[in-house]
Amino acid sequence: MKPKTEIVMADIIRKIRTSFPFEMSEEEMCAVTCSHGCPKNLLEYIHEEISEWEQRLAQGDIPSLRDIDKLSKTARKIYKILQKNRLIDSNEKEQDKA
């Protein structure tokens, strides 16, 4: 039996919240060169997206597979940019797989 899309979306949101450095201060984020994109703006964007989905899920909205795919692709792209900006350890992903 396939999981319900609202459960999958909630799981993606949980993973984003635990793996992205939302607690990092602006000084820490902007201390490194932002040659691959502004981490502050990217974190604000993804935080806004997941907050909106948390609210929609709480109201009983059911996400489509397209919604899930869009959020997960966006999160992966932002995660890679944060890695390139050295705000996330590139070995962290391999540790999660173990």
C-alpha cells in the first residue's frame, strides 16, 4: 500500500527542517563568500514554502504528487547551493544514508 501524499509531504518537511541550517545567524551565513547564491534568501524562501505547506496540511489540504515533487526538487537545489557555499558539510548526506 502506498503512503498517503499528506504523510509523504509531512515527512519531506520534517527532513528539510532537520537538515537545513535554519538556526544559523545572518552573521554566520554571510561570513562566507556567497558565490553560488545568497544563503539567507534561499533559507527564507524554503522556510516560507514549508511553513505554507504545514499550514495547508493542518487545514486538511491534500498535496498532489506534483506538489511533492516540486518541493523536494526545490529543497535539493537549495541544499546543493548551501553545500557549495560551505554552510552544510558535503559529507553530511553520506552520513544520513548510513
